[in-house]
Amino acid sequence: MKKDKKLIILIHGFTGNPYNFYFMKIFFEDEGYEVWTPLLLGHDSEEMFNKYIAIEWYEDIKKRIYKKINETNYDKIILAGLSMGGAFAIRLTIEINKFDALVLLATPKSLKLKNKLLLGILGYNLLSKIKPQLRKKDSDISKELQRKINKNFDFISIRSVFGLSYFLKENKKFISQIKIPTIVIHSKKDHTIPFKQGKYIYNKISSKSKKWLLLRKSYHILPLDVEKDYVFSKINDFLNKIL
């Protein structure tokens, strides 16, 4: 019997990198998947990161994914995204329309309320003069070892924050259009993206085959945190049932 050729694409988040999926990549390769973890445009250095905004990261990864999936005939293609990568995955699901399932990890529908208010009240022109750069906190991971390994950029431009805010605002219209099987995973202890945003996305998705998984111990970078093995097994169980 011919074995299905399966691909899972893992898209990291804002200031993230493919290492966010180090353990998830190993897990799904052991399950027989080809795993692709592309680095988003400009995310190879702090200097390059601040030259681009979210829509440019998105358009670049869309072209690369389209090229990737058209170079090889896959029987099944899974798209997964972490944080901003999940927001990208939502739109890619609609605009490319060649995926068999969607995995959303700690995915936002908008910036946190206090950040939205700050951007909305002051506006880009004023805020970019007052505070052109923001200090980036360490990765939101409860597991101490991974927090040290996964250190992020020190500063991000306010321009990149505005770009992400606008992308997420425009992205909302795509959520209800999702009809492929989808698993949405979020943690109650996520301090970066409140878990209620994940629940909002889950409720808005139109798919008849969808699953909501709420974690209790992890922070934001789920594939590196304390419940990672549980997360991988639950994703795998979901995929095995619907593919």
C-alpha cells in the first residue's frame, strides 16, 4: 500500500525563528511527515527585522509556500502557525486554498487592549517620534532553560508594531471563511495573547471539524514550553482522525 506523502508547514511568530518548532519538527518527522520551518523575511537579525512590516513578511512567505507546494505532489498538506504565524496561516488558508488542515497555536485576533489604545490615541506620527523603538521582553516561555536558549531581539521598531496591528485588523474577515479541519490551542497563562482571543477565533471558524484545546501551565511559545509533548500528541490525534 502506498504511504501518503504528507507535508506540515510550521510558521513562527513576531521576532521568532524556526527554533520555536525544534521539538515539534522532530515529533512530526517521526510520525512520517516532511516538515518545513521557514524563516520569515527579515527575522535573521534585529537590523533586518526593523526594515519590514507584517504585510511584507506575509506576502513573502505566501510566495515561498505556493512555490514549495507546487514543486512536489503531496497527498496531504497541513499548515500550522504560532502567534503571528497563526494569523498568517489563517489568511494563507483562504488565499492559497490547498491545505487539508489548519493548526493555530496561541494565535491573535488583535494586539492586547492596552497596546491598541496606545496606538489609537497617540497615532503613528506622534508615537514614532516619542518612542521609535520598544524594548522587547524575553520570550514568553515558562520553562527556564528554553527561555534562555530562545532569547529574542532587544528592540523592535514602533513601525513594525503598527504594521502588525493593521495586519491583524484586516485579518479578521478571513477567520469566518475557514472551512477546513482546524485545531485551536491556547494557554490560560498566555500573557502575550490572552486565551480569549483564541476562543474567539475558534468560535468564528466555519469548519464543521474543529477542536479547542485550552492549556493550563504553558505561557505563549507553546512548542517549547512545559506542555509541548501533550500539545504535539493532541495535534497528531486530531490529524489522524480527520485526514
